[in-house]
Amino acid sequence: MKLAVAVCGLAGIMSVRGQVFEVASVKPGPTSGFSLPFRIGPDSLQIESRLKDLIMQAYEIEDYQVAGIPAWVQSERYAIRAKAAKASSPHEIRLMLQALLAERFRLKMHRETKTMAGYVLSVDKGGAKLPPPKTGVPADSMGVIQLGGGEIWGRATSMKNLARGLRLELERPVIDETKIAGNYDIRLRFEEGNAELADKDRPSDPTAGSIFAALHELGLRLDSRKVEIGVLVIDAAERPSGN
């Protein structure tokens, strides 16, 4: 199903006046090696990655939410260094990145909704058992999520970001329906390679070692469900213009 609102060039992206970088450099990046992490400063941005990854960062979406991708968008890498005219929030920096991609890559997209197999993260019937929320965290901060060794560890993380970590571990979409605000320090421990179990192993009857049991200890649960996912479909993209 195609949504009524399209995202086409600057007109569809620039929802706030003046959300553009004062100075920006876009250059071809190395053809191999690791990408540089996405770094947002108070008034700056640095990233080196594929255009697909740049889109994911700009719109805060996941890999499966970008469709219609030309081959070069998934392979060629670009280095972006940009500076805003003044201190800006991470959300404002991402708006500026959206505008930059539209300008330099002639990027045009539209939104669609697709139904796919996934999970819903919600509060268990006994209620959430989270630690006290962190204080002094910016309102739009999602915090940090790390995965590995049979653990998902969140530092001052939001429930939306926890859902993202679960998505990376389970390799399926995870929708946050906890309605829990705030940021928390969270650690989930489970048997590596045993993250995803059958439907019978739900938190209501937790099985030792599963990611479902680890969530149950926090008063949270995952339910397998068909979910509707917003997708950005690329209609047009060009290799970037000069700086």
C-alpha cells in the first residue's frame, strides 16, 4: 500500500525551515575496509558508508526498510563531513542529512507500507521490572545498544533502541509497543545461538537460556506477529555532484 505522503527531493523532506548544513563535503570513500561510525557532534556530522547506510541513518530506519535499490547504492561508499551553522539536536542533524542526500545524490523516494513476519515488544502481564530511568539524558537520545557473546547491553537506552537491538539479534522486525518512556541501563543474557525459540517458549512459560526468558525477567515480552512496516522506496538516485 502506497502512502499519500511522498518523499521527493527537498520539498518532501524539508519539514523545518533552515535545516541545512552550512558547509558539507561529499567524496567517494575507499572501496574496501570497515565503514567509519556515524558520528554526530553538537554542530557536525561525520560518516563514511554506502548510500543505503546513509539513508538508514538519515531516516532512522533499518536495512529491510529500504527498497528499490540500484546496485551501486549498495556497494559504492562515500565520506561525508558536514558542519551546521549552530548547535543542533541529533534530530536536526538528521534532517540536514536528508536534505544533503536529496541535493547531492538527487535522491527521490516514496513511502510504502509492507506486511512481514516480525515481533511485537510489549509489557508482560506482571508489569515492567526495569531499573530506575537515567537522568540527565537528552529528550531525543536513544542511547547505546551493543550485541555479542549472548548478550544485549543497553546504556541509557530507550525502548525503541532496545527493539532495534532485538531486531539485529533475531533478524526480524521488532515493533516497540511498550509505551515506556525514558532511558534505561539494560542487560539481557541468553545462550548464544539460542536467541530465537519456538512459539511455545513464550515468556509466559519461559525456557532457560532464551531471549524470551531474559526479557521476562524485565517484565517484557515478545510475540510473533505479522507487522506493518514503513518502507522507503528509491525512485531515483545519482552519483553525487561536486562539493
